[in-house]
Amino acid sequence: MDGKKVVIIGGVALGPKAACRLKRLEPGAEVVMIDQDEYISYGGCGIPYFISGDVNSVQDLMSTSFHMLRNPQFFEDVKDVKVRARTRAIAIDRQKRTVRVLDLGTNAEEDLPYDHLVIATGSTAFRPPIPGVELPGVTSVTNLHSAMEVKDRISKGKVDRAVIVGAGAIGCEMAEALGDLWGIETHLVEIADQVLPGILAPSLAAIVKNHLEEKGVRVLLGRRVAEIRRGDEDGQLEVSLKPDETIRAQLVITAVGVRPNCELARSAGLATGATGAIIVNQMLQTSDPRIFAGGDCIEIPHLITGQSVFFPQGSLANRQGRVIGTNIAGGAAKFEGTVGSFSMKVFDLGIASTGITPQTAIKNGFDAQSVLVVQADRAHFYPTQDLMYFQLTVDRKTRRILGAQAIGSNGDAVSGRINAIAAILPFKPTVEDISNLEIAYSPPFASALDVLNAAGNTAENILDGLNRPMEPGEFEKCFIMEENPDILCLDVRSPANAAPFVERYGDRWLNIPQETLGKRFDEVPKDKRLLLVCNSGVRSYEAMRQLENAGITNTVNVQGGAAALKKAGVFPKADEGDKNHD
Amino acid sequence: MDGKKVVIIGGVALGPKAACRLKRLEPGAEVVMIDQDEYISYGGCGIPYFISGDVNSVQDLMSTSFHMLRNPQFFEDVKDVKVRARTRAIAIDRQKRTVRVLDLGTNAEEDLPYDHLVIATGSTAFRPPIPGVELPGVTSVTNLHSAMEVKDRISKGKVDRAVIVGAGAIGCEMAEALGDLWGIETHLVEIADQVLPGILAPSLAAIVKNHLEEKGVRVLLGRRVAEIRRGDEDGQLEVSLKPDETIRAQLVITAVGVRPNCELARSAGLATGATGAIIVNQMLQTSDPRIFAGGDCIEIPHLITGQSVFFPQGSLANRQGRVIGTNIAGGAAKFEGTVGSFSMKVFDLGIASTGITPQTAIKNGFDAQSVLVVQADRAHFYPTQDLMYFQLTVDRKTRRILGAQAIGSNGDAVSGRINAIAAILPFKPTVEDISNLEIAYSPPFASALDVLNAAGNTAENILDGLNRPMEPGEFEKCFIMEENPDILCLDVRSPANAAPFVERYGDRWLNIPQETLGKRFDEVPKDKRLLLVCNSGVRSYEAMRQLENAGITNTVNVQGGAAALKKAGVFPKADEGDKNHD
């Protein structure tokens, strides 16, 4: 086997991982890794933190945890992998098993022979077809070059105002990067009606939007950028939105997703899928078994929907790289697909998700139910506790868990819960598995009945018809916006908590504390639909059961209660009452 | 079904949960909950945090998250559950279906009829048979009365020095409680040769011990308390240890475990098991199907070993309470067993565990392998990163995961990873499942190749014979303590990192940086056993593969590297070299 020739096209994430794994298993393999860039093997996901200043230098993104720069010399000395930077692969000859490469320094072309080839060409930021998108000052910040350029301009004080096009993950992260440390007035424009569309359930997206606004980011939903011009007077960029508005800014960042780099593979006749990305089998072989592909240029099975998806994630690229390294060395490792886990930080919020949202579930034919629970992220008496907003997506018919998402100020606690769900998703868990998931308990790190278990229990109660839920967004629509006269809010919190709401909403907001409800059924109107509200949805569930027993059944329980509504900014600030975790 | 009479014996954790769940499902049930104490429904696990001052008042431990005191009136008004505090159950008549109760206030006895009975009598701290254990000032702090008494004495400045007997979870938590805020000179005496015996793998226990010592706790392992006396002169307690030593102290806390309270059940002829606790089926029925039991007085199946175990945990009690409530209401909920999850905080360390330790695995007939990985708990370039010490226990034959434990300064990150393992343990995962577990990735919350996945990969490499591991404890034994002349430490870190070690250990410590190793094989002694060391075990694994390729195979890789050894205090402080995460 010695002397096996392996060419790896692409030197970030998957490429280096495949190369190093292969060399550890088969030290005699001759591995050449090429990349058209001068920078290789950097942590691209760290770019927003480099922009924000959390990460000081690009060197940090290019170094190992033991402070060695992962440059070509490093790969040569430490890994015995030959790296050719600034070298572009321009064609694959599958018959001759060669890759034609162009040295971008010398313009010389050359054929590299291979026994196995790895395509790790990654993805490129999609540039939306907006007039003016090519103007200087308009950029997508997805590689180190543009990142350094943007940071340079910012740190020299040349940017007072910025427009970010697209409120996906990168857009929201960049909003924090620009706003938090640099204090740049930031406008975040999103064509959809929520931030993180397709990524977060609406009830959680509303919380993120409100938080962005609290942090000074102007969030414009349902708006698109019609044109970008250079202003006549001062050379600033003028960003025209539809509906009508023009924002003057010195920086425009487009963050509307990435596209797989598949031209090379496609020209070589390798199969690509409906997503536009390269098709691979579980061994991560393309339609040519000598050619492997992985990372941001392939499509992979989604383990919940069964569909092939394009889900570019540095973590998946690393795992796939190991699979490819193993398999080129003669192993039989498999990459079976994704459950869709991701996490992110937006200012003070940690956000994590796995599986699919209710919206995606419905599109995929599931009878989806969304479940929202708000509870302390550790024992409620422990001083560092804070509320976690935890959402489950379940299938009503099969009781199967389809996804989970959470938000909270303690991001490790948030992602820790979501990782537990991610772990079992491949095993097709039911709500009962979540109720029984054995979270490691002690007051500093969990509740005796942890928020995750509470979500499982709540899902059970909903599926069993004991708890009829209403989404916070639906509450906002029918109670706040439409002021539907046939509905009444029954607030079962203490009078102190309820008072400001009673004052504002008058006889549409009735307060009967839950502990007195058993003696006051006659005060409950029977001719209205009752929206039961407490602070989190727990006591209002208790109230629902009491009312049910008294024959009052025209009730729904507002999921997440006043806590979720407040966190999403549904009420005018003056209404929020006390800050107690009532 | 209305009017079903249910008596619940025990008003903490399981009892209230069973009562409330039942009442929500079946509001007509007549539920009476009795408890011999005046305090009910409190968070007993919070006691160490009450002692430490993290939790200000016992009221906080007895309140709901919305600040309502969970006293008898609360259960009456909010839950429609009748509570009789200071009432002791003294006998069960299973024929007549009555419980004989004694009112501790009036001394009146009474028979309470039941259709269903719930035994939730909990556990009691075991008082070790030490002469003097009954003296005033010697206490176990497992109920609110003793907790308040101890805190009262401490806060009045009456305790300068304390002895804690037993370095289990409660003992270690109490050491923090006494030492951290109050500055009490604390001696922690443990009969076993490690702290947290039977709970933590030795490699992690060594880290906890070192941390306790860094925080000023004196840890005495392999020592037992022979006698406690009251000193003649000043009335202080004199604690005599074997081997010989006497410590004078004002407070002695015994923390040597708890025993299930099963006398009542046993007298009624209900079956108890080898653990001494009540036997129940998956519905949590005792040998009398009308009588349910749960919480700290039952034994439950361990899902890894298949054995019945006594594993008292407030979290399990809550889940079991819900199962009992459901089943009394005519449901068919099941409690299938435990995977043994727990977490705890010891000063600045978060500790979490699930499944079983290598030692327990070996006792249970598994061919157990311990795997230790040390890696940043998030992207290594993210500013808040810190090292996590992550241990996996795997079965060599089946590649099954038997347990996982971790330690780190960020306890939420630690418990989050362990919860992910806990989630899949019931599904009998293999090491490959851990390699592929889809941790939600972003630099603030995970690594692209997360520490958990790295542990899975390392386990694979060990089971596949690519990585021959040595435990840190074994390194300490053969290299530091025995100074075995036939072994040599080959340190593949940078000269700067290695220098202090070379200086101390002379020609027993050879430094060849891994990036130069490929050109320096001739400097490697062939007649010695080589202990490969880097900072974490990753580069030394790379070196092992290189050496193997060069025909040098008498090597082992010190798991967790210098980081794990330093964290466990193996080296004299002067040797630690720089603090870089090399």
C-alpha cells in the first residue's frame, strides 16, 4: 500500500483532517493538498469573532491549540503532508487519474497523478443579484481576506453605519460583531418575516429579534434590498429597500447564504444533486469511487426528513474528513447523515438547535406540534439561574421528536440541553424518551425536574389532550393585534404581577390567581374563549385542569406564558410589571 | 373513579410530585400527604448551598420558582392536596387498606384508609459506628434542621476548624461550603484511596483532590476515624484517625452515605432487595400492587449493569413521582431504570458523570478500557475557552460505551457533554456513535471537532490498536514514584515546555519536539519503554504513529498528557513550566 498517491483539493477543515487521519493510518501515503488561497486550515467560523475583536488576530484562527501556525511548513514537518498553496485545480482527468493544477504565482500548469482524489472545494458566499452589489464597500465576510479588509476599515473608524443583508446565522453574528464592541449603527435587513428564517421556530426567532433591537440593531423584516448606489456627495453607499426606504452606510455586508463549489466536480462528470452539491455515498465516495468529497461541497442525508440537504458546517466537515482519511487507508467508515445541529451566539443570547423546526416538519408531511417551555436553567434557588426558552417539535401521530431548539443567557447550558437531544435523534426518540432523559442533576447545573424533561412532559400532556397550547405568536396576533372581542385573557398570577396588564387591557384581562381559582369559578366568563396566562405556562396548565374539572373547556394555555411574551417584546415596556420570575 | 383515596407517606420530592400529577389527571382523587417533619417539599440537594451562603435562606429551598412557599396551605390551595405535617406513619394494614398514623403534636393515633398508598419515606444519613459519633457538634447535614443548626453555629463564628468524614459527593460539597465563604480550616477524611470513591474514575478523582487542596482543604485518603472525644480542656472535639493523628475541631460532619427508610414497608411485608431498599416493578408498584413506592427508598435497575441499585437522586424521585401519579390515575407509565447520571460542583470545578466507571465495569465483568481526552471546551481560539478533562469507559469486546465523566471550570459545558452521553446510553451506543454525535457547533460553545467526538475517536484508535494508552495514575506510579529505570519519558512538546522537566528528571526525560521527530529517530533509545508525553495526548499519539512507522513500538501514550498530570498535581509545582495550553 505504501506510496499510494492522494491529492486533496482544498486546504480548510475537511482537507487537512482527511490528510492527517490518512497519514496516521498509512504513513507511507504520499499526500498533496492544494489550495488556491494563500491561507489554509483556518477556522472560518471564527471570522465574526475576529471582526468583533473577541479574537485578536487572524493568526489565532490559523493556529493549533498549542499555538503552532498551521501553514504549509507545519503540514510538511508535523504531518508529512505536502501543501501547495495558491494553486488552483482546473480539471480532473478521471481516465488518466490526474488533476490539472495552475500555480497562481508562476502561472505554470501541471498534472498531479492520484490513486485517490479528495474534493474539498467548500462553498462560496452567494452574491445576491442586487444592482450595485459589486461596489467597493459591499462585501460578504466569508474568507480571511475580506474579513481582514473589513476589520481594517472598522478599526480605523471608517464605518459609522452598516447594512447587513440577510438575518441568517452569519447576518445575526455580524450584527453583534459590528454593534457590540465597535458601536456601529447596524441595520439588519431580512426578506422573510422573522430573523433566522428556516432555522428557528417563530416563537424563538421573535426573542432573538427583540434582543437584537434591545442591543441597538435595527431589524427590518419583510424588506428586500432593491439597489445599492454610491452617493454623489460623500461617496457613501445608499441602500434602497423595498418597501421604500434608503439607508446611507459605509459598509454593506451580504449574508444570504453560501453555494457549494462544484464546478470542478461537475466538469469531471461527477454526479451532483438537486441541492447543487456533489452526491456521495455513506463512504463519502462520489459517483467515481476513487474520488471522495466532503465538507461544504456535498449534499448529505437529513436523518429526520430523509431528504438530501446542503448543510455546510465546520463540525461535519471535520467528521467527514476523518471518514475519508480512514476509507482511503482501506477502512470502511461511514458518514450516515446529519440531524441538523447548530449553535450560535447573538449578543447575550446563546442559541442552539437540532433536528427540524415545526415549519420544516409540516413541509415534510409531519403532523407537527410545537411545544414551548420556559424554566430556569438550573435549580431555581441557585444564584446564577436564568430562564431558558426551550422548544420541541414533535409528531402528533408517532409521538416522535423531530427537533429541539433553545435560547438562554447561559449558552453552554442551552447547547448542553440541545446536544442531549441531538445525541438521541438518530435513534428516533419519542416524547417519553425526553421525559425520561437522565440529565445529570445538581442544583448548580440542572433542576431536579430539568427544563428538558419538563419539555418532554409538556409534550406528553399536549399530545394526550390535557394541555391545549397556544403559540406566543398566535396570542400576539389575536389578542394584541386583532383585539378579538370574543377572547379574554385569564391571568392566574398574583395581583401584583397582573396589575399593569389589567390596567392596560381593561376587562379583556381578568386576574384570578391560580391558588384562589378553585373558589372563584363563577367569576370566569363562560361565553368567551379564555387564553390562560401565567408567567411560564405551568400554573396556567394547572388552571386549565381545574377549569376543565369545573366544566369550563373553552380554554387554551399560552405557551411560555408572560415570560416568553415579554422576552419577545410583545408587550409595551410599560406593561412588563415587576421583573420577578413570577 | 372520583373520590379515590390516596395516602402518600413522605412530603419531599417524590410525594408532592406524585400528588400533584395525580390531581391534574384526576381532580376528584382525595389525596392526603403525611410527613413526620414540619418541613415538606424542600430541595434537600440545596443544603450545601444554603450552608455556603450561595442560597440565603431555607425559605428559598422551600419555595416554588414563583416564590410561593410550598407549605401545607400551598398544597391545599394550589393543588387541592391535604397535607398533615408532623404526622408519622407507624403501620400499614394491607388487608384493611389503612395506614396507622401518629400525630406528633397531639400523640393521637388514627387509621387513614386508602385505595392506593405511596411510600415515599426517603433515606436517612448513615451514622458510622464510630465511638463519639453521638456527641454534640457531630452531625450529618442531610435535613433542614441540622443544616440550620450548623449554619447558625458557623455564622456566629463558632467554627474555626472542621472535620468531614467521607469524601463522597456530599463530603466534597460540604468541604466547599465550609471553606469557600466561611474560611473554615477543613479536613476531609476518606477511608478509600481516592476522593469520590466508586463515583469517579481515578484519573479524574486525582484532579478533584488536587483542586480541593489548592483551595485549602486538607484531604486525608486511606484514613479512617477511630474515635471522637470531647476534649477535657476547652470542650472541643478531638477526632482520632488511623493511621495515627488527632485533629481538634468544633464541628464534625459525617457524610458516609444514606440508607433507605424501609422499616415501615418491611413491617408491612413488602419485598425489599439486596440493597436494603424496596423492590418495585416498572410501574413502581411494590409487591402489593395497590402500594407504590419511589424516591430514595427503592432500588431500581441500572441500565448498564442490569443490577438493581440504590441510587438516591432528587431528579429520579421527581420523575418517579410523575410515573406514580400517572399510574394511580389509571395510566401505564414506566420507570425503566437509571443510567447513573449525576453532577456536582467542587469549588471552581464542575463535575458530571453518567454510566459506570472503569472500576465498576470490571467488577461487572466488562472488558473495560478507560479513555481520557483533554481538550478546550469550545473553539481553542475563543477567549472564554478552558480545558475539559473527559473520560470514557468502553467495553473492548463490544465497543459499547459504558460511561462518561468530565471535569472542567465551566460546569455547564461539562454537564452538557455528559448529558449527551446520558441521552444515548439507554440505546447501547458504541464508540462510533460518540465519534459521530452531532454536537451543536459554533466557536463560543464547541469545537469543530468537539472534545466529546475527540473522545470517541480516541476510543476507536485505542480499540483498534493504533493508540496504546497509559493512565495518568500509572505514569505517576512507574515514573514518579518507582522511578523505574527501564522507562524513559519522551516529551514531544517544544523545548520551552519541556525544559523544566528535563532539568528535574535528567536523562529519564528526553525532549524531541514532534515536528522534528521524523528526522531524529536515531536519537530515540530502542532499549527502553517509552512513555510518550505532550500536553494533551494528541501530538504524542501522532508521535506514536510516526515511531511505529519507524519500527519503534515499545511505546505508550500518556493519556491526557502533561495537562492531566499537572491538573492532578503529579509534578512538583516548580516543574509545571509555562501555563500555555501547549
